[in-house]
Amino acid sequence: MNATQPPGRPTAEQIERTLVGMPARHTRAQVAAGAGVSQELAQRIWRALGFAQFPDDAVAFSDADVAALRRVRSLIDGGLLDEQTVIRMARALGQTTARLAQWQAEIVIGTMVPDSRTDADLNGVLDTAKALLPDFEHLLVHVWRAQLAAAGTRLLAVADDQDERGPARVSIAVGFADLVSFTRRSRELDERALASLVEGFESRAADVVAAHGARLVKTLGDEVLFTAPAPAQAAAIALDLADSLELRIGMAYGPVVPMMGDVFGTTVNLAARLTAIARPGTILVDSELAEGLAGAPDGIEVHKIRRRPARGLGVVQPYVLRRSSS
């Protein structure tokens, strides 16, 4: 190749070799045998992680895959985890890291590569990724441990609260925040401006929720779902969000079913219905959350409004939450 000729576009093999670090050497049967697990379990774990299935004779697995499966086998053999728990953990890991990887790749490529991208630009992205890997790997583990500690602290606080009130189901505050007029604005904005709007909304919501020690459960483009251990925390989040963005917000307090990092149940459905009922710039809460705000810090007030029908839930009693005029 001529010395002045730009390098070619990176291949899938080059990307995998750069980021994974080990070449593929094993078929599906070989990786299971090397790790000492059944092919059926290896397949279930691979699917739970979110990866595509390969033909039986495809050489698609590295020594690192064998080592990872050996760790899984040792956890099962040692009685620390059973197979069902391993699959659930693998699904949580796969879904979370897939979103993280996609998001980070978009950030790096969007920052480094202009609209008129060239092969040289793409090779530069790969070189940058390789340089970032060691430091980011360390940061990833550190942040994960810190988030695990934060999750444990939240669960402990809820458990302590339940101990005081007797053997009841776990109750938390659940809130939805919905961007006003998103459908209209999505028709008016080009793709880049629309992406900027959504990212700005998600960033602001994530910052506010984290600042109050609560959890951003998920983002849905023009809507975010968050939870907070106590009504006062949820109220502070909603008011801070409403100060900076034009939103509809609905919140409810009550029992939820946590599953796969998400939350389910009537409380979640009620918060969603209140969001749909709310007028632009308004925060609506249910009677349980309003009651939980009795004696809340100065600056917060709730006002009962007329009862409203809520799809699937009958007639509900909403309250408007706002900052105190005093």
C-alpha cells in the first residue's frame, strides 16, 4: 500500500481485537467444554447477555469467554448462586452494559467524526478507544461499586421504614416527568436539534434526581421515570424539575414491585395516569403522597382539586403540588 494512502475502514475483526484483546479461538461446544459447563447453560447465559447466536461450527469465542464461564461455574459449584440467579444477573449485566456501550460509542463518534466522515476518522476513533480503555475500565468498576453501595443504602432505608410500620409491602414514591408539546416540537426540529432537546432533558432530570438521593429508573425520550424513598424527596425533585423545564409531572406513593431494575404495580400506573391528567407546568400527586407531605419543610404546599377519572383505576383524587407563595 502506498505510504500516503489513508488506512482502510476498520473491520469488525479489528474492532473486536482492539477492544476485547483476544482473538476468537473456540466454537460454542469448545467454550462450554473448556469452562466445564453444559452447552445449554452456556447458551442461556450468552442469550441473557444479549449477544447473537452463532452456528455450531462458528469460531466465535475467545479464551476470555472460557475464563468468564469458569468463574460462573465456580459461583454455582460453591453454592453462592444458582443457575436461575446467574441468568437473571447476566440479563441485568447485558442490558445495562449494552446501553452504556451504545451511548458511549455515540458520544465518542459524534465528538470525533464530522458529518463527512472518512476512513481515517473512523480509525482515529478506534485508536482513541484503545487509549481510553485502561482508565475507563478502572473508572467503570469504581463507579459500579459506588452505585452498588448507594442502592444498598436506599434498600436499607426502605427496610428500616417498613420495620417501624410493621410487615407491609415496600412503599416508595414514584414519579413521571413528561416534556410538554414534545410531539409538536419533534415535527418542527431537525434530527440534531431533537437529539439535543432529548439529551438536555435527560441530563437535567438525571442531575436533579441524583442531587436528592433518589433514582432515575429509566428514560423514554420525552419522559423520565424516577423513584424516591420518601414523599418529601419526590416533591423536591418535581419542583426543581418544573423550575427549569416545561413539564407535566405525576407522582404517587405506595407499594411497588421491583423487577429487572424497573418498578411495576398500581402505584406506578397511578403516577402515569396523573401525569396524563396534569396540565402543562403542573405537578399532580395522589392522596398518599399528599398525606406524606404533611409537616413537610416550608416552601411546599398541596391543594386538593376535583376528582378525575383515570383509565383502568376508576375515579382518583389528585392534589396539585407547588411551592408555597410565602
